Amino acid sequence: MSESGGPQTIKEFEDRLLEVAGGLPKRLKQCADYVAGNKDRIAVSTVAEMAEGAGVQPSAFMRFCQIMGFSGFSEMQKLFRESFVGGWPDYSTRLQHLREKAEGSPSALLAEFVEAGRLSLENLVKTVDPQAMEAAVKQLSEARMIHIIGLRRSFPVASYMAYAFEKMGVPAMLHSVVGRLDNHHAIREGDALLAVTFSPYSTETLDLVEQVRARGIPVVAVTDTVVSPLRRMGATLLSVSEVDFGAFRSLSATLCLAITLSVAVGTARQDG
């Protein structure tokens, strides 16, 4: 911890965030949720921009920083700026040049999404815990049947994994909740559940995870923040931090993780 009591590493920051998030009032909880899903923005944003993103007043965001153990936003921002020193290729200069030359054009829009995807992929190696990844592969590869759920924005990821497992000969079932059909009775002893959900978290996904965990069935969760409700449900968590562009969020890192997990599980089953 720093002299003011704040975390000195990103890992300490995430641990502190997880520790305080559950007991925060509404406005400060908004700050925690926004920061958890947008840690990449802290180093380059003002306190006003972070507050706007969280939907709160700057004074509330400053209070959140103090609860995290920092004297204010500047000290919290310093932690993230120091963590990223030397880690950013000079793509931002080229991107800014493109914005100035062709702001609003399709090519500039493409460059924005490419940049968001690139940053997301760079963050992936930092956010996924290698031990959690090993545990997830073991649980899924040993399962009789892998049940997959991912709704709304998560559906492309879940459906791709179902496709990949089918191609690799891994028994898998995609739960889509189409027509409000509930297939949770298809999940039986010896199976495993793979849940994909991002903030704001799908109620249907959380309900299914809670049901199967109560029955002792292992759950692997691909989610976005360290304060995800899936953590308290006892799931093996694979955390992905995606960089968003306006109202849209890249799925580059999530799909990369999905491909990796699918291949690793398929390979483990063949080797076993």
C-alpha cells in the first residue's frame, strides 16, 4: 500500500475493489462497476470523464477514490500510468492523425475499432489468471457434457464455442432460452456449465449458474470485471477486460479467449 493507504499494484487495486464493492451505496457502486470494466481508461482520463462514464458527479467519484485508499483521483491515476509506462506502442499518434484527416469517415471508424480491439488483446494476457485457466480447462475437459449459456451480447461467444466444441468432437449443448424454454434439467451430475456474461449481467445466466452450483456442478465463467456476481457464486472465473468505443464494446479479446479455451479443452480430451 502507498503512504495514503492506496494499492501499489494493479493486483492490489483489484483485490481492494473486490473487497469494497459489495458494501457501497448506489452511486459509489456505479463508480466501482465502471472502474472494474474500464481500468484502461483511468490512466488517460480526467476525473470528470470517469465520473461521466460512471453516471455520477465528480465529487462522488473522488469519494470512491478515497474509499479505495487514495488521497484522490490523481494518486489513483498515477498507479495506472506507472503500470503502463513503456507498454503502449505509438499507435495513438497515428490514430489521432487519421482522426484529424478523416474524422467521421468509415476508414476512421474502422481505425477506432481496430485500436479498441488491439488494446483489448494486449490486456487479455494481464487479466486472465493462468491458474484459473488451467482449472477451467481441467473442469471442462473432464465433463461428460459441457452446457453453454451466453445471452444478448454474449451470444456470439457462446454460439462460437458450441460450434468449436462440435467440430472437435466435444459433447456440448447451447442454452439459448429461446421461447423462454428452460433446459436446466438437462444439466446432470458429471456435466459442467460454461457461462458467458458481461455487465449488465444477464439475469437468466446468473439464475442458471446459481441453480447448478447449488447442485454441486462445476461452473466456468467468462466475464468482464473483478466485481462480477459470478465470483461469489463459486465459479472458476476467467476475467476479460474489453476496451469500448463509444456505446460499442470490442469482443476481440473475449473471442480470442473462447478460441483458446475451446482448443485447449478439445486437446485435453483427446490426450486423456
